[in-house]
Amino acid sequence: MDSASQDINLNSPNKGLGSDSLSDVPAERGASGVAPVTLPPGLTEEEAEELRTELTKVEEEIQTLRQVLLAKERHASELKRKLGLSTLTELKQNISKGWQDVQTSNAYKKTQETLSQAGQKTSAAFSTVGSAISRKLGDMRNSPTFKSFEDKFGNIKSKVVGGRTENGDGIQSPIESNPVQDKAPF
């Protein structure tokens, strides 16, 4: 029989005996039982028996509450299934709500404001550095050293590429620039 649909009798000595119960644990027995137990100092046999009885009742109540909770969880999951709510949908809703809670928190707002200010300052700093580099490169290009280098590089380029042709494409055929040699070594 399903434990969720069982009639739970709180006074039954067999109540709570299921697959996850403590039925395998031997019960402590007093002088009349199999396993004698020594009593703590200052505790009479009657008081010990009363405590054992109360402990048994509390353990039975715990087991009953577990069964009731399990039945309620099953019922809740059945209702969710009928409503079309899946675990994934619930997870999405929880994450969305959690993110919304984070965004509305004071700590998030302060952090966002601080990062925004830091981003603006960083952007301004990069802009300043970029302007300084551009200015320095412009100054360097106008320097005599760079001009000399540019002239030398220009001369090398014109020797490698050659001068302008009549059609102005800047590329000249090797045949046009170098006449055929009559005394070829081959």
C-alpha cells in the first residue's frame, strides 16, 4: 500500500516501519529486556522508562511527519504537472527573480555606479593617451631623422619598383627597363 494513502495511527507500535525507518536498530531494554542498560547517575528506573517512552513517541511523530511531508510533496508535484509547470520552468523563474532581486539591491546599484564611473575615466584616459601618441607620431614624422629615413626608403622603393610608366600605373616591365644583353652567359 502507498505510504501517502496509509491511515497513520499515532498509537500503533508498528507505525513508521517502512523502507527508511529505524526498524533495524535494536531497542534498548531495561532489566526485564534482553540488553541491560546502565542508568546515568541520579536517574531512577521509572524516570528512564518514562524517557524511553517519550523518545519512542517523538521518533514515531518524526516518522509520521516525514510520511506526511512526502505525501504533500507528491501532491504538490502532481499539481505542478497538471498546471504544466516543469522543473526547468521553475528554475528559470527562480533565476529571473534572483537576478531581479540582485539588480534592485543597494550593493548592485553602488557597484554598477562605481564601474560606470571607472569606465568613463578609463575611456577618457585612453582618449588622452591616443591623442598623445598621435601627436608624438606627427612630431616624429616631421623630424629630420624621419625625413632622412623616408627619403632613403623612397629611393630604395623607386629602385625596386621602378619609375612611372607612360600609362601611369607605376609598374614597369623588366624588359622595358633593362635592354636585352647580347652577351648572355648561357
